[in-house]
Amino acid sequence: MPTPPAPADLEGRLGAILADHATFEGPLLPILHAVQAEWGYVPPEALPIIAEGLNISRAEVHGVVSFYHDFREEPAGRHMLKICRAEACQARGGQGIEAAAKARLGVDWHGTSSKGGVTLEPVYCLGLCANGPAMMLDGRVVARVDEARLKSLLEEVDA
Amino acid sequence: MSKLKIYVPRDAAALAVDAEKVAEAVMAEAKIREIEVELVRNGSRGMLWLEPMVEIERDGVRHAFGPVTPHDVRALFDADWGSHALALGPTEEIEWMKRQTRLTFARVGVIDPLSLDAYEAHGGLKGLRRALEMTGAAMIDEMKESGLRGRGGAGFPTGIKWDTVRLAEANQKYIVANADEGDSGTFADRMLMEGDPFSLIEGMAIAGICVGATRGYIYLRSEYPEAIHTMNEAIRIARARGVLGASVLGSAFAYDMEVRVGAGAYVCGEETSLLNSLEGKRGVVRAKPPLPALEGFLGKPTVVNNIISLGTVPVIFEKGAAHYRDFGLGRSRGTIPIQIAGNVKFGGLFETAFGTSLGALVDEIGGGTETGRPVKAVQVGGPLGAYFPRSKFDTPFGYEEFDGEGGLIGHAGVVVFDDTADMLGMARFAMEFCAVESCGKCTPCRIGAVRGVETVDRIARGDTSAIPLLTDLCDTMKDSSLCALGGFTPYPVMSALTHFPDDFHANAKEAAE
């Protein structure tokens, strides 16, 4: 599991991220994406620094972080598996893949498996609707997933 | 020996079924055989059941093979890319391609999406060059004459929207492309951005020049990493080549743009919530008026258009409004890229003039279900679209025609279900999805969706007395929600209930119980 950043490290890196976005119109989402790319989640310690940098309240920053499904308030596992739950994947047997993944990882949605450290998240459409069921493993899209393919993908990440 | 030109798509739908490994196998095999290969990574032709679909060019004609696995590559070289079980013949002669009218998607799958030279060789930038010679008013006339309506689903005439922004007085105006394509069963925006990104850039530049906007944003969902990458590269190339910047193609007009990545909120596909998100706020829906055309991004006049609307602008200016307008049906002019998905034999992107019947799309073009079982229902227009039973398959594809049947075409996604689908379960899912994705601003959506799930669960347990309650709840959500998320969730729910009542009475208990 990623450890929370040390305060000095956080302030230095965050200062650079804020500076990178100084000329942006509407900079908060790009900043939060950059923060999450850096630490894997949005550390709570970062909120007051971002708020001060943008001259908005800490509550506003928290409101944005908590509104969007992408932003995590705590670290995820080493790997991220997102399975599409939307209608087109359901029509192609997606629910069977959801169940198989949950059983194999031993977790429900938003949980992290003890073996392999895979966090399971639902996603509503990856735009692969003619080739479902679809999923995304660590940013890589995979389609026409069956139980055998799911198994071999999870074995690749040791889960 | 001359170079062998081989095309292996880089569209996410191809990459997701190992196109990268196929490309590697092609290059490895060519090296062993000492054959010089020019590998082109094109977009997808849209025949997604054939992906990865590899093409070779011979005497200027492209021949298709698919679906190709890395293990097939050696045998394909052995057959000299001729007679082979995976051979599909000349790509353009495949029935699925021949039946289409490709205007918006003319270049998708044909060219290397990041080659500006290939883009120009296939008609690209002609529209922009023509637009640069026109007055803003003349450009509006061209747009109005084309009959183009918003392809995100609302169907508002694009020319009228542009004119409102053009006539607004402001020191800064914006063009915002809505690439938050969250509807299940839709992938046209993704395919266009991954297969022909310059068409979107050109369309946005034309819009900017027309209305006097010097800056543009593409709000692109985070679920589309390949599209984000391709769009960013294309913008960089367009800037380096003077298509974007202080002087667009050497003219007196300035226009530049960038990609902004969403963060996984479906509701941000709604234009006002998208604008809030772009401003760095929670993606909460705004009340209208004021219209975004007058007070949009940062309070400035803003054109917010769908990717397909903007991506269609170049061909309208290249070939003239009349060419585009002459396709279509009734008030639905031009072509529509229909996405056929779900449990279907031949799924993919099929661009055609408005007017094809739903039945023809599902049975003839889609080839029926992949499982071979009977089609039970077809959801048109994403998670907020109605479920159509077979009895409505003669409905022609058009805005008014679908509205008249209690549905909507939305972003033109068609999702097919076979007879194993549980329509009560699909109704529950629609309410659950609305509850997960509601922005929380208005009560009918925020609370109604949660009550909706509970009410469907009551019906599932056999309490049919909850059916009138569900109907009443849907009426409330439909009439009093602020945006289409709460307002249209009743479409899938009520259409499931109306057309498939048996699924709602499966566990009905005696009244005495």
C-alpha cells in the first residue's frame, strides 16, 4: 500500500503542481488529477494547501474531491480493476464477469483483495459496447472478457 | 520487392482485443521473412466484431482480414495475404461498408489519425479554408441550411445555437466540445477522436471563427485514455502546423484549444454540469436560463456542442450545406452514426442517412443476437432511452419519429437484448444508475431514484400494488427534474413496465396474502 507522503515532500511537490496550473482557466480538476497521479489518491493533507493556492475554501475543494467517482480519498490497492456495469455489457453477460471477479478477489465493489492488492471498482461504460463484457486493468482496456480471460489477467497481477 | 502496406487499428476497441500484439507479430514476422512493411496504425472501420481487422493495400485497393489473432499472422504471411480463412475481400466491398453513407466518418479507419498530410489528402481543411473566406453571418446560413441538429441527443439546431453566441457581446467567448460520452451503447465520439481527431479540431476552429471565440476546450471523459492521448497529440501537431494558434492557417483569426479530462461523473455530459466541472466545481446542474450560449464557461458566451456535431461541421463546409441536407428524413437531416451494440452478431458503427427502421438496424445490419436467441428488447439512446419491443421495430430512425413512440434517439446507441433479459432488473438498474450518478441538486432525481429502486424491489417481491406507485414516481421525476438524468430515467423504467408487463408480475402474490 502507498504510504502517506511526508509533509515536506507533499508541500514541495504540491507547490510545483499548483505552479504548473497557474495559468489554467478552471484549474481544480487538472490539479486533482495531477495530485492523484502523484500519490495514487488525494491526501487529506493536500486539501488546505490547494484551497489556499486557489483562494477558495477547504470545503469547496473537499466538495469537488468527494463529488467525482475518480478521486480517491484514501489509497487504492497496487492494481485497479474497473469492470463495466452498463447495459450493453450486461446484455453480453457482464453480470457473470462481475460475479466471477468478486468471487475470485473475495471483495465487493470498492474493496481491495488481500492477495495481489487489486481494488475492484464499477465503471459505467468504457465505449467498448459491441465487444463486451469490457474492463480496464491499470488503465489498459480489455474486451470480450470471459471467465478464462479474467483468470489469466488476474494471474498476471498475481491475484 | 516493394513495400507491403499493412494497417492495424489503434482504436481502443481493437486494442482491447489485442491489436497491439497483432501489430507486433506482423512486424516480427516481416523481419524474419525480410519483407519490408509499412505499418499504418489507423482508426477502426467500425466493424467491431471483426477486430482486430488487419488490412493490406494492393494496387491501391485495401483488403481486409479479421478477426486476426497474433497466432494467425504467420499463416497470413504464408498465404501472401491472399486466400485465407480470415480473408474478407476488398474492405469497401464488404456489405456492411457498402450500405453506409459515410460523411462524418469518411476518414475514420481509412487514414493514420495523426497524419495531417493524410487528413488533407482526404478532403481535410478544405472546409476551414472555405470558412475563412466567409462572413460570420454567411457561415450561420450555411449551418442552418445544412439542417444539422445536436447529435448529443437534444437535437437543437446547431446553427441557431451558434448564432446566439455570435451575436452576444463579450470580450471572450468559448467553444466547448462535449466528449463526456457516458451513454452505454455509444462509442461514436470515441471512435471519431481516436480515428480522425483533426476533423474535431477543424470543426471547433470553424465554430470559433464563426462566433468569435478564440479558445476551446474538449471535455473528455477519463474512461477514454486512448482518445485523450490521440486528441492531445493531434492538437500538438495542429498547433505546430499552424492550424491552431494566433493565426489560423495564416489568416487574421486566432483560435487555440486544449483537452480537459473528466473525473467519472455521468451527469457531466449534461452541458451546464459540464461547464461547472470545467470551471473546477462540483458537476452540479445549473438552472436555465441563462443559456450557456449567453452565460456559459466562466460566465461568457459559450457554444457547447457534441463531438459528432462538431466533427460533422468540416464536411458541411467542404461539400456544401445542400449536399448534407439532401440526406435524411423529415426534420432529421443528414446522416447519423448509429452504434449497434450489446448482444448482437454484427456490432459496430454504421453511419447512414436518417430514416432506416429500427428493425433493419437490428435484424439485417446487426444480424440479430450473437447468442442466436430471439431479440427481446432494444434500448435506444443510452441509459435514459426507452426499451423498444419488436412490435415497434418499424419506427424509422429520426428525432421526431422516436419521440412519437415514447422514446428518444439520444446519441444513437442501439443496445440489443435477447429473451433472457429480465426487464424488471433493467428497470431497477436504470433507477440505481440514476441514484449513483445524480448530482443531488433536485429532489425528484436525488430522492426519487432511491425510492425507485425500493419500489421496483417491492414489485420484485410480488407486491404488485407498488406498480401504480412506480408509475406515479416516474411522472413526478419526468415532470419536475432539472435535467435529463432525473427527467429521462422514467423512459427505460416505464417502457420496460409497459411493454414487458409479465416481467413485473412474475412473483405476483394473491391480494389476500
